[in-house]
Amino acid sequence: MAAVLLSPLRLWLALALGLAAATALIDRRLVLLAGLSLAAFLLGAGRGALATTVELPPDLIGQTVSVSGTVDDDPVARKASRRLTVHVDHVVTGAAQTSAAFRLEATVYGMTPVHYGDLVLLTGEIQRPPRFDQFDYRAYLAEQGIPAVMPGARLVRVTSHGGDPFHSTLLKLRHAVVEAVDRALPEPQAALLLGVVFGYRAALPARLQQLMIASGLIHIVVISGLKVSLLARIIHQAVGRSAPAAAPLIAGAAMAGYALLAGASAAALRAAAMGIVVVIAGRLHRDSHVFVSLALTAGVMLGLKPDLAGDVSFQLSFAGTIGIAAMTDRIAARFAWLPAVLRDPFAATIAAEAATWPMMLASFHQLSLIGPVANAVVLPLLPAVMIVGGAGAMVGSPAAVAGWPLLQAAGMIVSWYRLVIESLGSLPLAAITMPYFPPRWLAAAMVVNVAGLAGMKLRQFFWRRKVWLVMGVAGLATVLLLLIRPDGRVHIYALDVGTGSAVLVRTANGHQILIDAGPDADKLTQAMGRALPPTARTIDVWLIAGGRRVNTGAASVVLSRFRIGAMIIADPDPWSATVRALVQQAQSSGVRVAAINGPVDLDGIGLSQASDGRSWLIQADARRIAVVPPDTTWQSLPSDVDGAIFTGGGPADWQGPAQGFSVIQVAANSRDGLPSRGVLDALRGAAIYRTDRLGTIELVLVDGRIHPASG
């Protein structure tokens, strides 16, 4: 995990070496333990450093190409489209054909049937997967070895071909189960039952999934240890009466098969692996301990696939299990007045949320407050829906009539689930949302969480007050530094405000420069909230580069929400009525207003006009980024810019620099047809990032080079 998640690794290696040496010096009885721990750390770091990463040839990004390959997973059907996962073997660009080896997720339209194993030929634009505000879709696909997407792909040719026999058998079984449930139940009950029993979430409506996140019930459509252990217990008891010696082996095989049928996600594999460890411990007449089993399972999974360290489901699964094992009993003891059937899931949910809240806020920017109540009224029925729904689906696959009564009974339970989800998830305070939660805050939250858990488990050592005092002060100082102190890097944000102009610069010491404000107040508020911490309420310099609505439509929000150090008017045209009104409003609020008079410098960041008087150059160290409005020409920019931010959807024509990267601020489904095809063709030498597809684009200055944080 250190090799995958922490950088630079040499710092953490030195820290591990220092801790091992200090432990050995403090207590010589711990020399062997410290040495073994250091050896394990070094082996793990080496394995992580040698892990292969998913890479996409950079010259393919933004290119319209033809690709041929094999459909290597089950196609996912939507209302008017299908999502295909294709293992690409050849790429055709123009007249050139090259061999390739990467996986691609393509969205195709039309009714041509496509199945697992088919050979396909697709045409479309290859893009990097997007990163959404509440979900890192790029990381999600990278965990599956998919570095690229092709939205709106055209399916040119399909050739039937059988895939891997084992995978084909699993998919046929899954299709039979899905069809049996779909025949017996209406939507969304059928989709919810498939998610609860088999972890199949493809058919769940997006609105229902959002309500499940808000109500803290999204975990019920994930294969968990509770479901796996329930399955193992049922099979073990059923087989144990007639064949007690074979019962553990059959139960272990059932757990593995269940995880594979559910899609072999990280959470499913973790649950099945821990269940199998418990079975092995029983066969060896050894006690099973949760933390030992969890550590062994994590070690094996990370050793086989180090990239799982960055898998959100992997992190949540293990952290939630640790929280439940460590805190549930203590929490339940404080709610002894509740009936046991409600107390246990209520306490387990609080324990899981206490352990996972930093990762929930960092990954989904949302944390359910109503989750303990929702789980208390839902989880007691989970064994019933698992047994009845699972049996009905399996029996109903070959014989629909036989499974129908069981599925109807399961449908009544999931109808109750739906009522709870929609009622509690739609409450105004069902969940708290925190758009800004950067990695530094995640680190601070993890320090607090780990310290709290360690304090609970090691409370018998509290008599060593001096040691705990030093550790507490160090931990508090670390948290404060992580929460308040800027990260020391220059950040430039092309804000997602639609087709308009709004660029935010955050200096290494935490000062803010804003260029324009964009046309939409709501979008600007959301974009600024995601880019800045809640404590950042000052705009040191606000540069107005144009007087049209695309520049200043949301200016009133900036004046009302932020303290403005200085407003600089740099509109090259005569001041419009909008600009004059904005100046009067700013002056009445006590803001210092001045016309542009040469370059602007703030905390090592320089702003200067290009030769056309409309484009702006942002300089950090020796690097320059151009902010280019639509009404300009390419001759106005220097040829050595590292990249460009095209505001307002970009110009109608472009022939200029096309190196580095290009960011285009444009609304989704732009009615003006921007960015134009001619501009996109001219920029083919640069990586293209569009706010209508990726949201706010963050650029970071690292090691003397400016590059997109999502690149």
C-alpha cells in the first residue's frame, strides 16, 4: 500500500527503517519483531513498485480511430445504448494499422446484438475516462485494466465467436438468474433484488442508487461478509448432516463460486477469502481471529494485485470490517434499551461509518447521517431476502413456475427496502455533502481515525501518560498542518461553468486569483466549492478580462461570498453597462477597483496580456499557460506556452500552438456547436480536456512542469 499510495516512497522507507531501529533500541526483546516487520514492509514495497500500471498510448487520446478486438465481458444494456468492454488488438488511424493490447469501454447505439466473446470493429474518438465530482470513474476503470473509453462509438462489424468456456458458463448462469427475476417481478424491485442477493447493480436506476448512498444503504447491493457467511452457514448445515467431512470444502467452494457469480469485485473476493480462511482454520482445529484473518486476506490480495491498494471498494471493505470488529460491541452496550434485532445492525452501522467516513467523503463527497436508522430497519430482513430470493432465482431459472412464489415473497421484502430507501434517502438532512475534501484532508482524517482506534485497543497502556501526551501533541500538530496549511504547489482551475470564462489560480501559499466569473451563478458556486477549502473566503485579485455575460454573469455571487482584495478591469473594449454596474457594486462594498496597468504579480504568479490584448498568460516559475477567449487569433500567443485554456467554447478557427495540453471550457451539448471540429483537428498534437466531459480541470505545477492533475 505504501508503494502504491505514498510518494515519495524513499521517505517512507527511511521512516520505516528509523521506526524499526528505534523499537529495537528501546526494547531489545522486540528486535526480532521489528526486523520481521521491516522485512515485510520492504518486500511489500518492492512488490508494489514492480506492479504494472494500465497505460494508454498518449498519441491516441482525442483521436478518432477504428479499433478491432474481442468483447471480453458481458455487455451492459441501457435504455438506448449498450456498454461494451473490448480487448483491443489493432488500431487504425488514417491509413496506418498498428497492433495494440489494451482494454476499452465503448458505448454503442443501435439494435445489433453483441455477446461476450464476439469480434467487433468500432469507430469513434478515444478518450480518457472522466472523473466525476462524487465518483472517480477513471480509477474505477483502471482497477479493471481499462485506460480508455469510446463514447458514442459506431459498431461497424460484429462476428460471432465463443469466449472463454468458464467465463461463458458463469455469464449464462447469471443471465438465467436475471431472466428468472425479471419474469417474476416488476422494476425496480427486480433490479433491487438482483443487487441485494447477487450484487448485480447494472439495472439499478441512477436515482435509486443516489438515494441508497444518501440513506447509507448502498452496501446492501454489494457482496459482503455477512452475505457470504450466511451462504456458507446454510450450506454447511445442510451438507453437514449427511457428509460432515466434506461440508467445509463444499462451503468454501460455494463461497468462491458466489463471489465469481457476483462479478469477482474486491469486496466479494475479500468476503469469500476471509470465509475460506475461517473454514481452513476450522479444518486445522485453529481459532479464527478477525484481525489476523483480515490481515492475511489483505496481504494475499495485495500481493497478487497491488493496484487494489487504490481500489475504493477494497479500502471501504477492509476499513468497514475493522470498524465493525473493533467497535460494534462497545457501541451496542450503550444502546442496551433497544431490541437486539434493531440494536445489532444499528451499532454495526455506526461502527462501519466511524471507520470509513474519511474515505466516503474523499471518494463520494457524501456521508449518510440517517444510515444507522435505515440499516436498523433493513438488515434484520437481509437473511430472509437472501434465502428466499436466492432460492427463488436459482429454482426459477430452469422452472419459472417453481420459483415464482419464492420470488413474490422476496419481492415484498425488497418493496419494503424501496420504501425505506426512498423515504429516508430523500430527507433534507439524510446526508452531509462536502465537495472539497482533498488528499491532505483525507490524511488528516485517517490520522484521527487510526489514533482513535489505537487508543481504544491500547487503553490498558494509558498509564504511560507522557508517551501518550507526546503522541497526542504530534498527532494534533500533524492534523492541523494537513487541514490548514496549503500544499506548497500552484494550482490552476478551469472551472466548470458551462460555455464561459472562469479560471481560478491558487498560489503555493494559499492566495487566490480569479479571472472572470462565468455566466452561471449556481455552476460557479459549485465549482468554487469543489476547488477551494471552506476556510478560503478571500479572492486576492479578481481580474475582469471581458464585459460580456460569459465573463461576468455570476459576478454578484463572487462579491457576496468572498472578500475581494482588488478588482482589476482588463476589458479591451469600452466599458459596457454591465461592467460599469459591476464596478459600482464593488466600490459600494469597499473593494478597491483599478484599470489594468501592466502585468499583475502575486506570490510568484505573474499575469500578463498577450499581444492581442485579450488573451492572458499565467506564469509560474518558467512555465506559461495561456487563457484564450473566443475572439482572438493564434498569432497572438507565444509559441512556447505549455498549454492553453480556451474559454467560451474556444474560437471558431485555430491554427496555432498544439503542444502540451489544451483545456476547453464548454457546456454539455453546446447549442453553439462549440468546440468546432476545425479547432479540435488543429489541436490534435495536444491532449484535450473538456469541462463538459470531465468537470472542472485542475492543473498543478510539480517539479517545474504544469500538467493536469487528472492526466
